[in-house]
Amino acid sequence: MKLIAIVLVAGLQASTSTLTLPIRLTAFAVNMGNVGPGNSGIVEIRITNWSSADERKRIIETMVDKGQEALLSLLQDQPSKGRLRFPNWTGPDPHNFLLGWDVRYAWTTPAPDGGTRIVVALDRYMSFQELRNQPRTVDYPFTLIEIRLNKNGEGQGKMAYATMITFDKKKNTVELENYSSEPVRLQTVKLEKG
């Protein structure tokens, strides 16, 4: 399933956030896709730094000119901008849901209604077994999140887990292909200091 989005390219203006860092976003995540069990839980995203305009430009140019493999390598080399985790995870945790993973890209732009749009990207954690066996999922190495907050710091978002990123030069658009049939829905997103 191809989803056309302008996730990384949209809003070419500089990040002009009025949000004082660090911030913590919590949301109720509902997995409606066909990857993993159809479950739900709390997701927490802590952002400590925004990506610079130079980092953003380099990421976009790499995606457009060199493709997904080069983009993955560049993203993995970026300094951490925060952390994404599932703080209420119970049971075995071989994929580090409780500890979480480093956010490699974080960008914000103001919304016309006085709210904020936040885009977060990270390389998807892959287990040793997944890397060794090389199933089709290894072709989907990214997790992308888009959150829209109103001026009160509340909103909703979507998380595209196990995503392939390509750039269609003819259409001048970023194409996201999800391994699952639908992105994870982020409901009741709340912004907190921290």
C-alpha cells in the first residue's frame, strides 16, 4: 500500500517553535494494521532537541538523490533528538519497548490555528533474528510520526511503523509504503514539559 505524503519535505520554512524543550508527548496508540497483534497502549515521545535546518536539508537531499539505504545510514548517524518508548509495556521485552529507541529527526512547524505540527523519524529497531533471516520486513526500516497539536497542547497523530521511503521525482513527492495496511493511530496526544 503506497501512501503519498509530504512528511519530511512539507513546510520548508525553518523550525519556528514556541515550544520550550525538553517536551514530553504522550498518546494512546491503537494498532489497526496487520503487523503484530492489533493492540493498544501508551506511547511516550520525549524531545530534547530539534533537528537543525542543515540536518534537515541533508536528510531531504539524501532521500531525493541517493535513496532509502543512504537515508537510513544518514539517519542512524544523526545525534539523538530524544526518545520514543512504551512505558506501560508488560511481559517479555526483547525489542526494548520499555527502554525505547533514539529519535533521529524532530521538526516542528506552526499550524495556522495557533497549534503545532511535529514530525519525528527514527530507524526501526530490528532484532538479530530479523536481520539474520532477512524477511520482507527488513525493507521497511523507518518509523515516522506526525502529530498535530492545538494551541492547548492536545491533539492526535499517526505513526507509520515499518515504513519504506522513496521519492518520486516526477511528482515531486515523498512516498511512504507501509508494511502494514494502516498506520498506528495516536489518540489523545498531550504535551507536557519534560
